[in-house]
Amino acid sequence: MTSSSVSGRPARVAIDLGAESCRVSLLRWKDDEPSVSLVHRVANGPVHAADGSLRWPFERIFSGLLEGLHKAAEAAPEGIASVAVDGWAVDYARLRPDGLPVADPFCYRDERNIAAKAIVDSLATPEWMYAHNGAQPLRINTVYQLVADRVDGGPWQSPWVNFPEYVLHRLGARRVAEYTNATHTGLISLHTGDWSRELLSRLNIPADTLPPIVPTGSVVGKLTGPLASLSALRETELVVPACHDTASAIAGISSDLRDTAYICSGTWSLVGALVDAPITSPEALAAGFTNQGAAGGGFCFHTNVNGMWILKQCIESWKASGRAWEIATLIARAAECDCPGIIPVDAASLLLDSDMPDRINDELRRLGCDVIENRAGNEPRIARLIFESLAARYASILRNLEQLTGRTIRRIHVLGGGSQNKLLTELTARHTGLTVETGNVESSTIGNFAVQLAACESPAKPLQRDSIRHWAQRLSSSSVPSL
């Protein structure tokens, strides 16, 4: 990578793709210390297409990212050494011969995956899949979506690439799959660390449609196109960080994780710990844990919890009824409410969009609890129910985590947007009986930059976890304000 510029150390850019917002952040140097700032934010969310399918408005997202890169170039006259992209996993773009998407990509929440998973289960049982690839067999995984393409008669023989790597591809990089993101597809063999030829054969997924897997921190090309005409971006390299945003978020934790669990709290809550080797026992499968590659080696061993998605869907439903709420006000009011019960936040109905307050009441009825009438004034009670239920779920997961890893968990490190939710943090401490520490709201961005810097130090060597943590510690004092 480029290591110097005329005006001093060059800047770097981290793009973090989020299901609710995508962010472009800039790292610059002041007195030999890194300083991170958020330069642009692009609102995001899936939309219903004319055929009723749930998709991502990718071209609008990409246009916003280009605007963010223009702003970064204007703010960094010393030049930008590299751009790296992380984001949510599993979703991908099918490509035309010219490299553009065949259509707006599907969202992982689209209901077509239900039928596709049933087909896959008949060809490769969930138990076999888990022992083979280490990934919890969730219907949102890339493997089920690829089969759905074939079932739907879509362009299933076209090449594809996951979202973070696709953004880099559009900027000039070759088509690749970064290792941590590839492990989240459900198509990796734990034995080889590469695409599973046996699984591809069983499911009739053409091997030539998959991108080659590259290590975390690899340089995958140079920025091209109109942006490259800007002076700050003429020599900019394109880098794959830990492209899976959770792997980037874990890379952004500066503290020692040996006796600490993490909760990446956002649209989803990822609850788990860093382990040296995958755990694929029947008990781990039954408890819902997955094994995803970590930056610098090892695995992120965690389970997915349906997180702030539930509250977001409630807020949107209330807003449509003329009952708009600011999240901070809602949390403050929820702290004053009682809780009528605990609902299973991972219930299948709560994974879907629309009508969330009614879906929550259906769960309360099923459990024999009093419902919370969906009317003005009851919104904080519903929010309290969601937070209490999330904290109870976290406690259950952490008990399983200790049993499966043989560790004693002493602390919980909460990162991501949920780290700002004081009520949820307090409830988590109460339900688990553990010390809860909060990390950076934009930990994925911090981890993205930490990987870029660690890879720059030793470009010919595999990334080391200690080197990534060193940079995460230096960057931890650099707050990334929200727009």
C-alpha cells in the first residue's frame, strides 16, 4: 500500500454498509495520531418491488457512496491511500456482462427463502451443513438465496458477489470474496477454508459463478473511473477489510476478549465470543451458534438475535398512524414502564416486516400474557417489552456460551448503535448479572480502519490479531460522530 504522500501521511476511507444507513468515514493524521470523522451518511432500507419482492435500492445506495467519496477527497488534500468496505453479510448482486446488477438485489428477509431452505434441507440436512461449514443454517444465508434464484427461474447462472466486495468491484477492484464474509455464506468447507465443491455439487450451484476467496486485508485493485481523476484519489488502492461488518466490529474492540463476551447491537444483535477453533457440536447447533471467520485468525462464535429491527418496525408502524416517536424519548419513557411479559424475540413472525405491534401482541396471546393495546400512549410499554425480552434472550445465550466454550464469562462488551441505549444496557446487566461495558458506536468503522493499517504495516505477511488490536486501541479515542 501507499505509505506516504507529499503533505504527510495519507488519509484512508472506510465505508460501512448498514441495513438502515451506510456511512463513509475518513481517517486523517494529526501530530502522528489518527483522527476519524464521518463525512457522509446514506439512509438505507429494503423496498418492496412491483412484484412484491423485498429488495435493496442498490443504485441509490451506490450513488450516495460516490457522493461520500467526493466529500472525503475534498477533505483530504494530502491524498487517500486506500478505500475499504464492510457491510452486512449474506446478500449479493448478480452481475451482467458489463458488471452492473441484473436487477436490484434481493433482501435476505424476502419470503422466497422459506421454500428454498426446505429444498436445501432435503439435499443436505441442517446437521450435515453445520458440521461441514460451521454456519448456523439460517434461511437468510447466501446458500439458500442462491437456490431461490434457481427455483424462481432467475439468473442463477450469472456470476455474483456479496455487497461489500461488489461496491469495491464497482470502484475498480477485481471480483472477490473476502474470507470472513465468505464464511457467512454457508458455502465454505471448514476443512479446506475454501468453497465446498461437494456442497456446490449437491445443490447444483455453478462453481464458476463464485468469486475467488482472498485473505482479510488484501489489496484487490486500484480505484478507477471518474473518481480517479480527483487529485486525492489518483493513487488510491482498494482493500478488503473484514468485509463482514460483525468481523470488522469485533476487530474494532481494543480490550482483551479472553473472558469477555460481545454483543454487536444493531438491526441484529450478535451475541458471542472470539474462539480459536470452530465449535460444531450438535449442542452448538441446537443453541443457534454460528462460526464466522475473524480478522487475524480464529472465529466469531455467536448467535443471531432479532435485535432493534423489532423496535424499528414498530416505530415505522406508529409513524404511519401519525404517532411519531424519537428513539431517545421512547427509551426514556420506556424506563418508567412495567413489563407484561417476555416474548421470544426470534419468533419467525417477528423476523418479517410490517404490522410489528400486532405481531408482538400475537406472541403475547400465544404465551397467555395480557396484550398491549396498540394505541397512542402505549408505545413506551411496547418498547419496554422489547428491551426486556432482548436482555432476557442475551442472558440465555450467555449461559449456553459458557457451557459450549468451557469459559467463565466475566464481562460483556456492547458495541454498535445499541451501546447508546442505556436502558437496554442496564437490563442486560440485570438479567445476566455481569459487568457491561460499552464500546464504540461505529466499531465496524474502527475495525475497518484497524485492518487497513495493520495490513499496511506488513503487506507480505498474514494479518495478526495483536496488530489489529494495537490499531484499534489507537483509534478508540477517535470518536465517530453520527450525522
